[in-house]
Amino acid sequence: MLCLYFTRNIFNVQVENMNLRQIESLVSAYLHCKDAEKILNNAGSFIYTEAACPLMDEPMEQIYAVLIDGQDDETADWIYDLLQKGEAKAIYDLLQEGADNGNDPG
């Protein structure tokens, strides 16, 4: 399973300007990293798991950082919950609402 490595420097546009397909790609990559981490954890090899799982943490953290860039704490929490569920459309809608309201989606 391929887990893409994202850094915030790759994205030259603000997250509010991303289209739904871009958000779906980020969420998909995040979930693939989670799946890979589960497989490694279930493999039963302590040494392999300890060496490999931190490799999954970095891209997952970077994807999350891209999605919450410029958001307040409450919105970041919502995005995290939606990200865990794979709700790309809901994240997109939340970010668009925040962009329309000056980053205050409430």
C-alpha cells in the first residue's frame, strides 16, 4: 500500500481554495496511512511496528496540518473528527463555509 508523503510546502493555495477532489485526495491519503498503520500493528512484530508506525505519523500529521491551516481550534477539532471518518465532502463544506464567513464556520 502506498502512502503519499505530503508537506505543507507542496500546496501553494489556501485550503479554502481547494476543490472537493483535492480534499478527497488528502482524506484518501490520510485513510491509506491509517490502514497501513493498522496492518503494521497487526503484524505482531514489535521491532517492525515500532520502526514503521512513526513513518505513517508524519504524513498523517502533514495532511491534517494542511486541512486546518488558518482555522480556529473548534474548526480544527471538527475537521479532525471528520477526517477520522473519511468525510471529505463534510470537510470541504466546512472549509467553504469558513471561507465565506471569514474562517468562522459557526
